[in-house]
Amino acid sequence: MAEYGTPGRREAGGPADFEPGTLVDLFLRGLRDYTREDALMCRGEAGEWDCFSRTEIGERVRRIALALRSLGHERGERVAIVSDTRLEWALADYSLIMSGLVSVPVYPSLPASGLRHILSDSGARAAFVEDEEQLRKVREVREELPELERLYTLEPTGATVPGMEVIGLDELERRGGEAPAELADSYEEYARQTEPGDLATLIYTSGTTGQPKGVMLTHANFYSNVLQSWRVLQIGPEDVVLSWLPLSHVFERTAGHYIMWKSGVRIAYAESVDTVARDMTEVRPTLMTGVPRFYEKILERVVEAAEESGGLREAIFRWARGVGEERVNREQGERPVGPLLRLKCAVADRLVFRKLRERVGGRVRYFVSGGAPLPVEVARFFHAAGIPVLEGYGLTEASPVVAVNPPDGVRLGSVGPPVPGTEVEIAEDGELLCRGPQVMKGYYNLEEETEATLTDDGWLKTGDIASIDDDGYLRITDRKKEIIVTSYGKNLAPAPVENAIRQSELVDHAVMIGDGRKFPVVLVVPAFGPLRKWAARAGVDGDRDDGELVADERVRRRFEEVVRERTDPFDEHEQPKEVLPLAAEFTVEGGELTPTMKVKRRVVEEQYAEEIDGLYREADREHEAEEREAAGGERGGGDAR
């Protein structure tokens, strides 16, 4: 099937035959249309799942919103939410919506300096903070935040911050229940005064370069994107979702929060990131969102368990995987699946795949993947196992969904066609442009950056290089700013190469370097757990610290083999010529990762500049030695003749 990366290629995702609306409309309609008793769930103190009806949620939101108004908050003021994903995050968000306030979500993993930048730049007057840890960060930067007057704690802490009023969520609800009659009587009327074009949120892009920018998203942006995505995803009140990704990120906020509320879905909040595997078996979701690393880790654990079992069990797993993936390849290529293959698949399902589905609850209709490219071999495995993964594409500036694979038309390796009401186009340099009602208002207080990103006729420059096939499915190949141009003028897209390397169980992260250099090299962050197991099998002492382990010549050779094997399908000029295993993991706190776990390439290059230069010097010396040896051999041959 032909693909088009040529300029001017345009595709539209169908009509946008819906009226603009607000998140107030979405919330109130959700209360009116669905009266279920188990609308939202979270784990209680006794370890059981506590259920809350939509009526209870509506009343709690009403009380908190009234308390905010009684405390003097005025329409349009910014209020931050600094918390992990939890029921109270949803309560805070809906309360701000119903109060006419602008939410400013903040990743709780950010250090105090990052928190200070967002609270200061947004001019937040107050903030919902999760716990004592987040209060501590506020204390550290309190003197630099003169506009911040009040904190609302989601958990009881009893803690204080000098010069600032601290109010617990329970106290807010109590005050809201005692709000003056003139406020209580006008609650819904006041909320409905919100216009579609009003600002709903400021979301600060985590960004792989520079300071985060505040993306201004309106009520109409979110409302339209909910309807656009809902039409594709086929979600209804019979569904159950386990929410665990950060609600401070626009992906989970739209896909796991607003869309699910609009659809009447039962939402269960995972106790923590560490309990997701256990929570899946208890909640038994029919839908879930995740980032590619989530699916990669599931596959890695499955493969590792099979290898540790060894013998017949490992052989059965490999056979079942091969059979299932053969079926997927035939279906993707629109080739027939014969009776014999169907019989093999039935056996494979009974022996292997049914057990895997039980490990994720046994009822998953499909997963949704976003935030970064999903490796095709990972997607193929899940499809083979009967758990389709719908890969989509979006960005904060588009609320975020631009395209997504429909459940009945998944095309592996693509991010699907544009959602209804969305146009996409390939620019002269291969950059993907998009236009639709979900595109942001602009960057907060950054006029030049806004003008550089939004065209006069409404096109958003995504910064991604893409192609469109003749059925309108998008494929994202790389970030425009991350294209590597070698000193020989060769253009390299690092993401496909890095993704291929990361599919090794021994690799956690891979970062290709080479802009302005003769050739590319790659920095590899080992997956130290699997690496130590490999070391034990290979007779390498794996009990040493990380630095000593990666410095071992046998370990370095193993990573060179991994990179060579994984990059063999690529053109020679795309293959890294040198490999450097790193002794330290990438972290958000260390600055190498964004809160959404994307690698900050520039930060990595700066932090490891000395090692990178050393790698190139060593490569140059080896190249010169090879040239001298070759020249000496030629002269020697001549003398012999």
C-alpha cells in the first residue's frame, strides 16, 4: 500500500457535526444521564474498594465549588492541582470547572524548582496539594510565590505553611455545605455562564528542551476532543476502566477522565503505579490507557517467565507466540487465515494467551496507547494474545487526540486516521500539520512561540515528521527537531533505531547521538535486573555495583551485539558505530526524563558530553589504526610481488 510523505498530502477525519460546548455541560449531562451507584472507585483504608455514586460525586463537587466561591475565588483565576491520580484529583478538577476557575495541573514528581516555575508563571492564587511531601515543596519556594495565598490539602496533614492558609478537603466540603443561600441557589446557573471559548486549563508541557510552556486549552477544545474521540472508541456504560496514568497529563485527563465520564463508564483509581498489576486482577477492566513502556514491561515479564521456566513451557510459549503473530500478520496483510492456522491459534490460546488475559483481569476489550511510539512487535504480540492495543497520536496543544486506530480497523505501525473534525497535512519539510476545534488557544504569555506554532489559518505545527497512506492512516516517523544530520549530510531519524534497540530485555533506554558528527553512536541505559540475570548465566560477576558491571568488557561486548542485532535491518549509515552502556538510570529527578518518561536528548548530551567525546576519539583512533594497517598491508603485498 502506497505511503505519502510528500508535501501537500492532506486527509480529513470526517465531519464535525457537533455544537461547541463546555466541560460544565459535560459534567452536568454525565450526572443527568447516568445514575450508577459505582461510578467512581478507590481503595479504602480497610483494603476494600469503596464505591461512590454519581449523585454522591455531584454533591461533593457542588460543596467544594461553593466553598471556593465563598472563599473569594473569582471566575478565571488559576488554581493548581499537585497530586498523583486519585479520586480527589477528579473532585478538585470538576469543582474548579463548576466554579469558573482555571486549573493548572502539576506533576507531583517535579522538584520544588519545577513547581515554583509553574505556580509563578501561571499566577496561581491557590493550589490543591496531595500530601505533606507536596506541602514541603511549597514551603521551599514560598518566598518566591507572592501571588499564592492558600493551599487545599487532599489528605489530612495538620501541617502548616508560614504566611499561608491551609485548608483540608473535608473542611472545604463542610464549608460548602454551609455556604450562603445566594451562592447555593445560583450554583448551576453560575457554572453555566461559562462560555465554550473560556480558558479551562493551563497545562505546562514537560518538553524535552527549555522551560515548560503553558498550553492554553479552552472548554471548547476539551469538549470537542471528547466527542471526536468518543465516536471512534465505541465506549459505553457497560465498560470499566482502571485509571493510573497521571491526570496532570492531558492524555489521561481527556481519555481516562472526561471521555469516561461522558460515556457513563465505571472508573477505578489504582492505588499507585506499583499496584497496577494487582488492581487489574481485582477491578477486571474492559478498557485501559497506557504508555508504550507499560506494554513493553508486560511483554518483558511474560518472556522472562517463559525463559525461566525453560524446557517444554518455554517451547510452548514460543510456538504459541509464533502462531498468534502469524495470524496477525495475515490479517494485517488482508490474507486469508486458513483452517489449520485457526486450529493452531485455538490451541495456542488455550495453552498460553488465555492465561495472559486473566493476568490483566480477563475482560479487556482493548488497551489504548499514547504518549510515545508503540513498537510494532509489542503491538503485534498483544493482538496475537487477543488484547488489541489501539495506538493513537496527539499532543498537549491538541487536547490531545489528533488520530487513533478504531477498534474495528487497527493498522499496526500506524496511529490511525484523524478523528472526526480534524484535518492533517504534510508540510514542505515533512512536518505534520493539524487543524481542528481541539487545537489550543496558544501558549500563555508567549506570543512569539504561539505565532511560531500556529499559522494564521489555524494550522498547528506539530513538530513531528509523518506520512499518510492512501487509506488516511498516519505514521509518525520522528521529531523534526531530533533529526540527526551527520557531517556527511546524511539525515537520520533516531526514534526508529532507538525503539528497535529498546526491544532488547537488557535495554531500558537508548539515545542515539550524531548531529554534526561523522557517524552516529548510541548511549544505552541497561535494564539492570535482566542484565544481572544474563551476567549470572554468562559467568560474569553480577553482584558488583552498576558502574563496575557496565565497565566489564564482556558486558560491553554484549551490548554491542544487542545493538548490532537490533539495528541490522537499518541502512548502514543509520547504524550506531559505537555503543556506550551507562552506569546510571534516567530519572525525572535527575533531569534526563520528562514527567511522561520521555528522554530529554539535549540534557543527556550535556550530562554525558565528556563520555561522548571520548567515544568519538576512541573511534577515530581505531579508524586511523585500521587505515594504517590496511596501508601497511598494501605496501607489504607490493614488496612481496
